[in-house]
Amino acid sequence: VGQQILGTLGTKLRHKEYGVVDIDAQHFSIGSDYSGQRAFTKGSWKQKGWDANWDGSFLQARGVSSSTFLRHRLALSKKVGPFRIGYKDDHERNRFQDTLLNTPSYEFFDYQFYVGNSDTSAMDYKLFYRERYDRRLINSQFLRTAKAKTIGAEFNLNGIKNQKLTLLSGYRTLEVLDTVLMNQSPENSLIGRLEYNFKAWKNAIQWSTFYEIGSGLEQKREFLYIQVNDGQGVYTWIDYNSDGIKDLNEFELSQFIDQANYIRLFVPSNSYVTTYFNEFNQTIFLRPERVWSRKKGVLRFLSKFSDQARFRINKKSNAFLDGTVFNPLSNRIADTNLISTAAFVRNSLFFNRTGSIFGARYVFQKNQTKTLLASGFDSRLSSYHEMNARWNVTPKFSIVMTAQDGIKNALADYTTGRNYAIDFKWLKTSLSYQPSTNFRITLDSRIASKNNMIQIAGETCTIKDLGSTFKYNQTDKGSLQGSFKLLKIDFIGIENSAVGFEMLEALRPGMNYTWNIGYQKTVSKNLQLTIQYLGRKSENTRMIHSGGMELRAFF
């Protein structure tokens, strides 16, 4: 850490009829540890039927590693009678040097020509031709690795009040120019997309739909774990069979920062599978209070309810004739035709959400993933029902109660010892005291029950914990926060296993203690300092202490 220097120089050119152009330059350095220079331009200009919009930036940084980043985007069009002829491009070059993980440098250039109607107030349509080139850095030169061509059409309906409809269809061909630099097979793919947005009833109802279907190739992948500095990873290694060999089924998501010393990297293979993909995103917001908040009787009571529903499903299948590829809800992990999926469903029903004294919420959430590997599949599924209630007893005291009932599944056929189906239930109560906006202290308690539904193992776990958290803020000085927790765990099963690690929450049977304290301060406009200390103690194990300091620069 050294002296900080920040300099900015910029100008803005504005014409009241034609448009505006921004040009900026910045320099930021921290002693001899870091130095960065950035140039940026952005503009919009309309004149004699021409319409131009652009932005571009260049960043050069030197520190632990050095890099240069260049990007520009341009949209240029000309009105010709009832039509508009246009050109768009997107170019990015990112070059890295001396990086820890040897991050590959890359470059792409994407451009398209199109023709469409000029009056887009009620309806907008266009035909386009698009090309994209990808390049990789070899011997200090960026060489072309792939070329993609796309031809398609797009239609937008804008004339209906509070509604918008977009339809898009395209055909894409991919040509691999260098099979050594780009490990992918040539492919032809077809895509169709629908987007629909709707608002009504003073925005009390909001609806958004995205649906896309197409064909392509899914690359089989392998993954490996790489050790990094303590606290900078995501995973931890547990030698379940005590053989000293780091098997793939012995890595778990770390629960504590001192254990987080591995990251997982996916490695592409030379094997591909033909797939049909389907992506579906749906959001529905219902807010009756926007129209009924001033009503009386039943309508006033109903106005206290609101609902938010979100669906996000992305799946790839190798079956087409049975029609399931068109149905995003046909998404069972056990389906052998399902190649990969990432699905998220969440519905939240609120009562008196903005109430200052009492409020309640019911949540249903479901997550599931399935990944195609070179040696099989890796699948995860979790879902739960949750009830939450809050009561502000006085302006200083409040009580929050949360209950959850759910299941967590893991299924992997590329290795052994990682399959489980945990049924869990827990109840948590929090009592908070906040005498001012600067200080808050909370007393928390929780009781949890977990049961592995796979009858061969049948592990069970009961957790009872009691703890407290506090937070103290000082204006312009920083924030101090900490917690202490005591946990009593009763566990039946094999502790040194994947299901044991999951059910025990990375702790041990018996009495456990965890604590932490942290301090965060904004040192200057561009720097934020964070200091943290964590500790834990389990039965028949030594006490573990860990700490860290982070200095974050915003540039």
C-alpha cells in the first residue's frame, strides 16, 4: 500500500439538434503496486437521416499481473424512404500477462448488416445478416479460431398499450478455423425466440415471458480441483478413505474460509452430443395494494397480500420426436434423454409486506442442475417450503420466526459415495434490540432435524444452536460486527463421508462453538478496508483461528 493518485480529464461536446459526444481519460495508482490508465468515449448523433450511437474504452493495468483491454460498440443506420438500413458491430480484445491461472487472452469481432422499417412506433421488423470471428493469442499474435454466420429475422409489436411482443428466428453456421486453438466441432443450429411483457391495473399486475428453442451441440466436460492459497478457494478436500489421494468424490463446498483452498475448473473434451435446447423465463408480480390500498372491508384486507413468482429453466435434451423439447416443465433429472439442465423456481406470497408492525411470508423454492461429464452425469436438486413472520413489538424490539421444510438430493454416476436424499426441517427464532440506527444486537436460536432418506445408510442428525450477533456503525469511521454461536449436534451415521459433511454443516458431533468479528471502513473514495477474524472449536479437536485483511480498490 502506498500513496494513491487519481486523476480524471474529460470533455463533453453537445449540439442542441444533433447530439452529444463524451471523451474521458483517467489515471489511478497505488504506490508502485498498481497503475491503471483508462480512456473512454461515448456518443449519440443524428443528422440528415443518419443515426449513430457508439461507446469505446481502453484500459491498461499493471500490478501483480498486467493486462490491456480494448472494446468498442457501434450502431450506425440511415433512413431511406420507408426503410432503415443499418450496421452494428461489437469488438473486444483482452490480453493478459503473468496471470496466476494463465487466463487465455482472447479477441472477438461481431458485426451485422440489417434492413428494417423506419417507423417503429407501432411495429418494428428487420432482416439481418451477422458474422462473428473469434481469435486466440499465439506467439504474440491473435489468430482466427472460428467463424460464425447467422441469418435471421426479428419482429417487434409496440403499438398495444402496456404490452410488447418480440419474435426472433435465425439460422447459424459455425466454422472452426483452427481445431488446435479451439476444441469444438463445426455445427449448424436453428433458433427461435419469443419475448412478451405485459402491465395492467396501474402496474398491479406485471408479466414477463421469455421462451427460446433451438438445436446445437453439447460438449462433454471433465473437471479437476486446483489448490490455491488458503481462503481464496471455494472447495475443501476431505480424505474420506485416508489414502492420501485426492479423489473427485472427496471435495466439498467449504463452510469456513480457512478450509477454502481449492477451486474447480471445467476442462473441455473432444466429445460432443447433439442436443435440442429450451430456455424459459417467467416472472409474475401481483401487487393489489396499488389499487385497493384505500378501499374498505374485504378489498382492503386483500390489498395486504402480494405475490412474486419466478421461473427460470434452461434444459438440453437429445429427444425430439416425443415433443418434450418444447415443454420446459418436462425437466426430470432421472430422464435419460435430459442431457443438462439448470432450473430455478421461486414463489413468494407476502402478507402486509410494507407493514411497520407485523408481516408474514410464505416461500416455495426449487433448484435443480444436471451437468454432462465425460464419465457420466452430476446432478443436484433442492426444494423447500418456508414460513416467516416478523413482529416489531416496540420501536426497539422485534421478533422474527422462520420455519423451513425441504429436501436436498445429490446424484452422481461418475464416482461413488456422493448420493444422498436429505429430508430436513428447522425452526429459527430471532430477538433483536436496536436502540438506534447505529447499533443492533440479536439473540438467535435454531433447532434442525435431518434424515437421509436412502435406506441403506439412514443417517440422522439433530442440531440445536444458540447464538448472538451485533453490529455497530460509526458515521465516516466504519462498521464493527461480530457473532458467537453454540451448537449441540447429535449424529448417527458415518461422520467422514459426503452425506456426513453435509448434515453436520462441516462441524463435529457433540458441542461446537463458532465466533467471528469483522471491521469494515471506507478509507477513501476509491478504497475499502476489511479486517476479519473467525474461530471455531469442536469436541476432541483443537481450536481453529483464521483471519484476513482485504483492501478493495474501486476504479
